[in-house]
Amino acid sequence: MINLVIFDVAPINFVVPILLFVLLPVAAVICIIIAIVIIRKRNKKKNKALTCGEPQENKEAKQPKKGK
Amino acid sequence: MRKELFLPALLHFFVDFFSVYALFAFHLRSELGAILILSYDALAFLPQPLFGALFEKSKHMASLGSLGCLLVIIGALIPEAITAIVFFGIGNAIFHVCEGKLVLDKSEKSAPLGIFISFGSIGLALALSFSNLYLFLSLLFVFIILAILNCFVPYTKAIPFVYQAKEGHSSTLVLALILIVAGVFLRGFFGQYTAYTWPKNDLSSLNILWVGLAIFFGKVIGGFLLDYFGSIPLIVLSALLSLLGYFFPSSLALSLVGVAGVNLLMALTMEFMRRAMPSFTAFGFGLLAAFLLLGYAAGFALISYAVFQSWLDPILMVLNAASLIFVYVILKKDGRQQTALLGLHPKEGKA
């Protein structure tokens, strides 16, 4: 991270405060929300695959073995 | 520590060095410079949770880390500031998340975590202190070689960090995670807010290099201290040392000890995070990075646009230590605390 104190930022300029107070937190919130949505979707998919796979496994286990 | 885990640390040095060196070659000044640097920081830090979530389950983490390096290399060769910043930012974010996850998942101890994060500060400090075309080109050559090598290093041989959640327990401890993130935010905040009276904004002086070295030293030693003495002694030591910067702001030497003290906690934070959220280390790493920037930006905003409140500094430092101690308690309750080599009860609570 580059330290901003090396720049002589005058408080009269409004672009830097807007970046600091509005854009930065909003961008962070958006990124984190999208990341959480991705993780939750992946978990849902994984859980679905697990629950769908279970009966089939049981079915296979219950099937009598052929050829013996 | 296994030798292959030094490669991500070396790459971290190069990624930070080239991003900053090439950015400052554009001779950024005043407001425009601040806006561009802030944009770079935002691109490099804020998308990290997003990239973390996207790449979490990837089996090609090292190759993705090298892709991040490639973007930084391309950025270093682009002669136009805004395009270069986009490449640096995205490259940085991908590199940090992927290599960070690699180190978090492949290192059993905490020392490699400290080593990995420490090399970036040296790269940054060197980039701000020196300017030499031959240095730039020779380091670029080494960087390219190491980035290619990174794709072929067998990281699978390293001893992995494995944590299995107890039956019926969620693998993610949300409260612990919130407290860790709050601690990181506070650290970013007071790191910026401490009113040193020696000239830290003077690029022509060697102070910036000294600060970089202090950060490097704090991060490296923090991982080793954590392995040997455990979490609580490290948190107390860091809190005591970081107060030095507040009480002796005019002394460069004591302030540097304070800076190192603040940075002692970096490895601990990563260690806590991987224990609180072992299934999503890439996302967790990104979350820490994003909140470090937010805390840093908040500290900078307050120092620039509000009346300076010096009493706030020690309070925030103590709050940071308290939040981490509370995280330790939560992790211990769940049997996830780290076992120190020189701890009082070495056999207790092995994860």
C-alpha cells in the first residue's frame, strides 16, 4: 500500500474526499457482497450434489450383487 | 520452513517493487498523484475478497499467482499511467490472493506467513527510495524467471495446514472473523494516524527505507515469535511496542520500534483468520487486505480533513489488542488455538 502522506493533498479538492469517503467503502461493500454470494452459491451447489448423491449411493448399496 | 515457500515471498517483493517503482516513474504529483495512487490501492486491495471467492477452489493456484505477476510485468512496461495502474492493481490483487492462499494452506507453522507478507514492504520501500534503470531491468529479468518457475514448483510437497471442524460445528467462526477484521481496520487506521514528528513524507531522505525495514522486521519476527511464544505474549508485546510511537513521536529510533511492534501482529492475524475460516482462506486473506486499506484510508481521511485527536491513538491500539485477545478466547473455546513451541501447556488444544 502506498502512503498518501507523500502527496500534498489540499482539502479544497473534492475528488480525493469523494474517493476516500464514498467510492472506496462502496466498492469494498460491493466486492464483499459479490464474494459472499459466490461462496453461498457454491456451498448450495455442493450441498445439493451431496443430498442428491445420497439416495443413489444407498440404492447401489441395497442392490444385490450379481454373479455370486 | 520448506524452501519452496520462499518463492511466493520473493515474488511478493518483486510484485510490490515493480508496481510502485513504475508508478512513481510517471512523476505523479499533488492531487492527481493522490487520486491515481488511491485508485491503484483500491484496485489492488478491494477486489481481493472477490478474487478470493472466485479462485478458492482452483487447483492451479500457483499458475494464477504467476498470472498476477504477468499482469504486473505488462503494467511495468506500459508507458501510460492509467492503463498501467489497471494492470498493476488487478495483477496485485490476483497475486496476493493466490499466493497468500498457497502459503496459508501449505504452511503448518506461522513463520512462513510472516515471511510472505514481509517481503512486500521491502519491495515497496526500495521502490520509493531508489531510482536506477539498470536495477529496474535486471530485477525485471529475475522477476520473469521466478514467475515462470512458480508455475512448476511442487507446492504439494509442503506440510499443509489442516483443520477439521468438530462434528456439528460450522467451520467458520463469524464473530471471530468480524473481530479479526475490526483489528485489521484499527491497525490500518492508527498506523496512519500516529503523529510522528520526523519527516516521513520526505522521499529524498532514507526515512522511508527505515520505515520499510521496520515493517519488514516486525512482520518477519512476528511469525517466529508466534510459533515460539504463542498468541497472548505476542499481542501484549505488540501493544506495548506500538505505544512507543505515540509517546515518543519525535524519536525516529523509538518510532521505528513502534512501527515494528504494530507489524508484529500481521502473521498472527493471518493465523487467526485461517483458524476461524479454514475452508475459505483465499476469501479471508482478501477480506483482511480490503479492511487494511479501508482502515488506512479512514486514518488518512481523518488526519487530512478533521482536527487531529491525539488521544484517539492509544485507545485504538488497546482496542486492537483487546479484539485479538477476544478472538484467541473464541478460538480456544472451539479448540482451534495455536500451540506454541515454548507454551506453558504444549499438548493442550492441538488443532
